[in-house]
Amino acid sequence: MTNNQKINAGRFFEHFKLNEVIQHATPRTITAGDAALYIALTGVRNPLHCSAPFAHALGLDNAPVDDLLAFHIAFGKTVPDISVNAVANLGYADVRFLRPVYVGDTLSTSSTVIGLKQNSNGKSGVVYVRSTSVNQNQQPVLSWVRWVMVHKKDLNAAAPETVIPDLPAFVAPAQLCVAEQLSLKGFETQATGGQYFWEDYQPGERINHPSGMTINDSDHSLATRLYQNNARLHFDAHMMQNSTFGKRLVYGGIVISICRSLSYEGLENALAILAINAGTHANPSFAGDTIYSYTEVLERWEIAGRTDAGALRLRMVGIKNTAPAEIAAIKTADGYHPNVVLDLDYTVLMPRKGNQ
Amino acid sequence: MTNNQKINAGRFFEHFKLNEVIQHATPRTITAGDAALYIALTGVRNPLHCSAPFAHALGLDNAPVDDLLAFHIAFGKTVPDISVNAVANLGYADVRFLRPVYVGDTLSTSSTVIGLKQNSNGKSGVVYVRSTSVNQNQQPVLSWVRWVMVHKKDLNAAAPETVIPDLPAFVAPAQLCVAEQLSLKGFETQATGGQYFWEDYQPGERINHPSGMTINDSDHSLATRLYQNNARLHFDAHMMQNSTFGKRLVYGGIVISICRSLSYEGLENALAILAINAGTHANPSFAGDTIYSYTEVLERWEIAGRTDAGALRLRMVGIKNTAPAEIAAIKTADGYHPNVVLDLDYTVLMPRKGNQ
Amino acid sequence: MTNNQKINAGRFFEHFKLNEVIQHATPRTITAGDAALYIALTGVRNPLHCSAPFAHALGLDNAPVDDLLAFHIAFGKTVPDISVNAVANLGYADVRFLRPVYVGDTLSTSSTVIGLKQNSNGKSGVVYVRSTSVNQNQQPVLSWVRWVMVHKKDLNAAAPETVIPDLPAFVAPAQLCVAEQLSLKGFETQATGGQYFWEDYQPGERINHPSGMTINDSDHSLATRLYQNNARLHFDAHMMQNSTFGKRLVYGGIVISICRSLSYEGLENALAILAINAGTHANPSFAGDTIYSYTEVLERWEIAGRTDAGALRLRMVGIKNTAPAEIAAIKTADGYHPNVVLDLDYTVLMPRKGNQ
């Protein structure tokens, strides 16, 4: 007597209703174990996340965990409800890092359906959700929009009214959140090893980060499970043998984290992520791929009320199996170069000169 | 001057004496690092083990660690003394989870020899031990029986009197331990994402869990080392090249943990393991295998003195490299189907309806 | 507009100045997550590092982390400044473990250039540095000398005056540091499972440790990243395809840790490392290699002012893909046997008899 009704098959396109609020399962307490694993999985060297005295010197009570660790954990909670039946993750926008996340904080995530558009083939549609993660004090720590293409289960289900949300091209400087207690007046380059400040980065400048990192099967499996992201295509090699790819796909968040870690060489003082403005996983990544990255400086913004720090809007491009300098153009008329795996527009916090 | 006397070669069959008590080495303090690694190794999403506020809402002082993490760590301590010369792990019985284990607890394990039977070939014998793990306050947290076949070293050693312990087919409902302070009156399905309660599961019902998880070499090595289980066949690929299998074997506990994690989809509210009644590793698993599982509901028991929770006795079957629905019969006249890797009879705690 | 000036290319030979002090980046707070990962990566079973009650019984406030975990983390910080352009790590000397490192301690590392010698080819030179790691109270916890061969970037740069530091063949017994509060009067063999004391080990004695451990790609990548050691040859398989080796090299510290963990069988009571006297990575290791080890007892020293513990000077030899007993001579006229990967001279603390 097999009873598959007990299995939550996840929402299909017709199940999403505009303005519906979905509370995701598995509230998650962040621990010192998560933070150590994140270092082991990415090699990040930013002292803000691994040195309590460094964080204290900047006015914080403790070292916050890496912004992307918090993001991946918060994001992972949305997968069973939002994207388990997704054909494709189409994009991110308006990702805001609102408040530092500390060891001991518990994150709970919910999503609101903010847009729906059935595809013209009638077989699938695009769902837009704004997700928010709050800590145990109900303070929002992260907020983001993503849109995914989801299959319909019942092809006869009526198409919903098309609503496409108005999304910003980037998070405006006035909306960037920097923790009030954080003061970069106590910042010393000795702790990061980086000599360059906000003023030193020029829009248009490109930095080829010199290191590469090869993804091992265990690395990405461990990370994706740590985030409790249960999308099957990352874990089930037997099932994936019969897919287009023939093997497990690497969760896109893994690539973002590797690129961010590699970008430390050249961006040592980019202490925190304030926003992700837009992101595209241009091509899939697999175990065995070696990831490289380069960064373009897009904009340099002052932050209202702050003379100790400014914001840099950056474009971080991830490339697999070839050095960034080898690729003349990452985009052609046909789309992305096949070795490009990530095109991420994001904003970081960086100390300004003369405060030290 | 090589001195191999310093090497503890472990006990052979003739070294085990009935009623002997063996105190195992390496008391082990459980940390937040262990708990995070367990999530990374298995992908478990049960909020009882990863959300402090969820545990508080149910009356506990903190989130206990996963039952199987505690079991594997406690069990690992017995390996150097009990099974390092084992030919085969023949079975488990009467595994009782007596008390939650928290970060900061230190587990110490001892075993008592409760049965001995020399094989008729005179070359090996079966040893039955009851092992108990206590915390730093000497409170028992886990107790279990296992039996293993162990080589004789001295074939001339006299056979011991045959004693076969009387083992229960399952841990009786009256003997199940639920933490007194735990109250499921505060349980909310929102935290687990599961809508089904104790009353909803019917004996005879079968649930095919939809996800699969491929075992990577590093995954099982990391886990088995975390448990400080030093059985060589899991680690030494050079030695195992010349074995029947030609490669490292995956520790059976890894398969139990993966199946338990996969079974979350369909058993979201099975909050805690109360007992393992019996278990068989039907076939070996290797790195590269993809594990699937299904669950049969065997019995539904009330728990004395509790209206907030009941117990379900379940049969969890682990299958490799094929979906559960593909296998008509897991057992034939010749024994287990070659893709079946686990047949585990265990008992879980589940909230009852109407308490929320 | 690519700007590679932002990339810190690391020091070349001509950039090192005698007596220069280099403060390394990334102060690092040690956490329970690091300690758990170290167990998962190595399988260490020494109760001093994993049992708080065991540490308390010996007079310590808490369980210190494994000596080699602290060493690898402290060492990793020196890589970007000292060895990122190294042709070869030539050796270690005078490595002293000065003070236990606890969870919550933050390590900061600096190095002083104590020797320089340009090679006769004019293209590279040898740099000697003494590195010291201090905790958050500025107490030194580790100090060591290493020397590396580094390329010149500007072949016309003048050769520095040759200065070769006077290095001890071993750390003298009088200079070994044992934590004052540590008392082995409370030591019980039950916790380690080892029956042999300081008095039982004889100079000249050799112990073949029976277990082997196969290195997986993820294992060594995770560990090396945990230590924030960013030497590219451990991570970048794409780059290494074109190297002599054709693949990633395993960080030598991984091999030291595996050998130390394997040596537990036969040296169960070697509770702490007091010094590393000298070390050579005789041949490279790669993922897939199975590591074995044996130990020779070199010297047995009393420790001034202590009747509870003594020191043993040991030679730990790491061998890949063949059992130690299979190799007749690890060194021939041509150098090391190709299966020898480590030759380490180090000193451990061991309880003496009659104190218990």
C-alpha cells in the first residue's frame, strides 16, 4: 500500500497565488561549526568573519558570519517550496544584506509571491518571489527577489493574470544598510593584507584575480547540504545520468562563494557585501571544473552619513577551466562564452582613506 | 628493532570473556562543530536539531544533536575493542535512545560481553555485547546490543560455553524513553513543513522517499573519522585493493544516516528516534553509489502518560542505484536483492493531532 | 582597463631584507568548528583534544585544540608573504609549541627574516624566517623556523650579504614548554586505551603503525582551506595539469597530520607535541595515495621539575602506497625511497609510570 500522498511534491506553477505568503520550514541556528565549514569550503580569509578581536576593534560585539554563508542558508530554506519543480532559476535582484548575522542567531525565511507570468506554451510559467529572512528577534537580516520558471502540473489550469514586478537595476546607495555600531575608524590594513581603499578603485577598472579553485564532488555536496538546500540535481548522480548533463550539477551558490573567495586577492578590503544587484549563472558547473574570476569596478558611491567607508558596485565574472585573461569577450551575439559560469553585479563596503 | 608489542591488535574471539566489562577509550565532548558537520554530511533538516528556538518552544533547554550523530560517536568508541578483528557485523538489537545529547555533553562508552558462541569450524565465533554510553553526569544516553563474528587467533584456544542472550524483537512501547521536559503541545508544522501526524500513519502503509543521495569518498571518510571509528576497511584503499571488494567499504552507519535524512520527505514530523529494533546491512555500499529509501509503517503505539505524542515503528529500507519503486521484492529465496543495502526496524516519536 | 597592480604578487627573493619583520594578515579565532573538522579530517582520537572532562582531570580549564591544527592555522598565515613564490619548502627547524591553544583564542602570526643566501645561478635564493604566533593576550603559542627557495623577479637585483642562521639540530630538553597547570598525576590509561608509558619506550625501538589512510581530493582541499593556506598548487587542477606532476599537490601539513593520527596506534599516550626538530617532505603526495607511517624512538628525556611526565624524541616516517614493513631502507645513496613522503623528527610529552 504505497501512499505517495505523504510526499510533498512541491508547488507547480498553478499553485502559486499572487501576494501569497509562504513560511518556509526549518528555522536554522547558525553555529561556529557552520562558520568553520564555510572557511573549509571556500578558503575565505576576510578577518571580519574569522577574528573576534578584529570585529571588536570595528565596534561589533562579535565576528559576524560570512554574508554569503547567511545568504545560502536563508536561501536553502526556500527551495522545497519555491524551486523544487523549477525548470530554471532565471535571476536574482534587489538582494539586500540588512543586518549582520552572528553565531547563535536563528534564521527563519518566508516568501511572498510578487509576480506571475504563464509562458505562451501553456506548460510552464515564471514565478517572482520576494524572500525575507529574519533572526530570532524578528529583525530582517536578508531580503531578496528571485524568479524561477516552474512547470505546470495541470495543463488545463487557468493562466493567472500576468503581473511582472518592477525591480530595480541595482540597490540604490541610499538603501544600503551598514550596521550602526560598525566603525572603520579602527580599521588596519595589517589584518587584511590589502593596501587599497575605496578611493583607489576606479569605475572601469578590471582586476583579474590570480587564483583558481577546482570543485570536488564532496566540496559542493557538503556545502549544499550544509545550507539544507535539497534540490535533487546536486546530489543524485544516478538520476542525473539520464539528464542532459549526464552528471550532478553544482549549486550556483557554490560558484558565487568560490568567486568571492578568489576575489580576495585584489579586493582584500571589501569587508562586507551590502547588496547583490543582479546575477546570472551563465553556464552550469560540474565537479572537476576549476573556477577563476575577475572583477570590474562599476561604480563608486559615498554612503550617507559615513566618512569611514564607501560602497563599490562591482561586476564579478566567474570563468571555468581557463584564465580570465584568455577570454576576449565573455558575451557574444549568441550569449555567454561557454566558459563563463557567473555574471554577478554586487555592492561591497570598503574603508575610506584617512580614517586610520 | 621493530616492536609490534606496542600495537594493540584488538581482541580475538578467545579474548572475550562472558560478563567482562570493557571501558572504551576516547571520551568525547560533542560540539557545535559536530552538529554542523552532521548537517553537511547528511543534509538533515529536522528543526529539533538545528533550531534552538524550536527546541525551546518544545520545553528543551537547547537543541539536542541528531540521535544518529550521538549513536555513531558512541558506537565508534567500541570499534577498537570489539570489532577491529571482526569478520562481519551480524546485527543490532535493543538500541535505546535514553536521553537527549546536547552540545557540551561528553560521552563515554563501555561494553559488557553478554554472549559467546564459537563457530563449528573452530576458526571464529560470535560475540554479543551490550554497550552503554553515559554523559558527563554518568547518565545513560544510549544502550544497544550488537553481535559480531570475530576470528580466533589461537585455533587451539578452548571454546567457551555457548551463551546466546535473549534479545527482544523490538523495544517495547513501555520501555521507550521520551525526555520528560519535552512537550509537543507547542509543536507547529510550519517548522518542519510536514502536515502529517501520528494518527495519519497506518500500519502497512509504504512511503517511497523521492530523493537520492550519492556517496562521495570524502563524505564517508569524513563522517567515519568524525565518529572516530577506526575500522580500516573504510579508509585504506591500498589494502582494500586486494580485498573481495577491490575498494573501500562505506561504514554502515553512513547508509543509516543517509536513509534517515532522505526519509524526511514523507516523515517530516518524525522528530526523534526512540529505538532501533533490528538492523541488517544487506549489501555493502561504496563511494559512487546513490542511496534511496522507502519506509513501511509497522506499528502505531501510544506512549504511556502522553497525549501529545505517539510512537511509530517503521521499517526503513535502503536501496542503491535504483529507485525504490523499481524493485518488486527486496527479499527472495536467495536473500536480499543485490541493490538493497539496509533493512532497519526502528521507532520514532511523532506529535499527535489536536495538541496544537 | 586591467589593473594588475592591485594584485599582491608576493615577495620575490630580492624583496626580503635581513631582520625585516612581516606581520601576516588574517588573525584567526579558533572555534569548536575547527576542532571538529580536524577530527573529521584526520580521525585523531587523543582524548586531550576531544574530551573536556579529560582535560579538566589533568588540570586544564578546557580541552586544548590539537597541536597540529594550531600549527597549520598559524603556518597558513605566512604563505601569502613568504612562500607564494617559493620553488620549494626546504625545511623546518626549532618548532616550539609554547602554550596550549583553546577554542576562543585568536592567533596572529609574524615572521622575521633571519637568513638569506642567493643561489649561485643568480635566479633564486634561500630565505630563512622565524615565525611566531601569539594569542589575543600577545602570549606566544608557537614559534618556528623554516627556509624556502624563492625566485628572483629582477635578475639584476644585487645579491644580499649571505647570512645563514645557526639552527639547533633539535629543541633541547631544557627549552621544551609544558603548561604549568597540566598535571599528569590524574592521567588514566582508560581514556587513551594505551598501556605504555614514557619508561616503556626505548631509543632504537621502531613501531610500525598498522593503519593506512587514503587521501581524497576533498579531504586535503578542505583542510588546506580551513588553514587559510592559499598556495595555488593545492587547489588549481587546471593550472597543475601543465606542471611536472600533472595534478594538484597535497599540502605537506596534511601528510604530517595523517601520520600523527595513524601513530596513535602504538603511541596512544603521546599526549602533546612539544617540538618539531626537523622535517622533510621527501616526496610529493597526491589524492588517491594511501599514507602509512612508522616511528623510531630517538631519545628519552626527563623534563626538569617534572616527575609526572617525560619527553620522547621520535622520528616519524610517512610512506605512501606500501606498508612500512615492505621497505628495507628509506634512504639510499640516491636519496629517499620514492614511496617515502615524510621524515619528521619531533618531540612528544608522555606520562611517566607510578604517578597514577
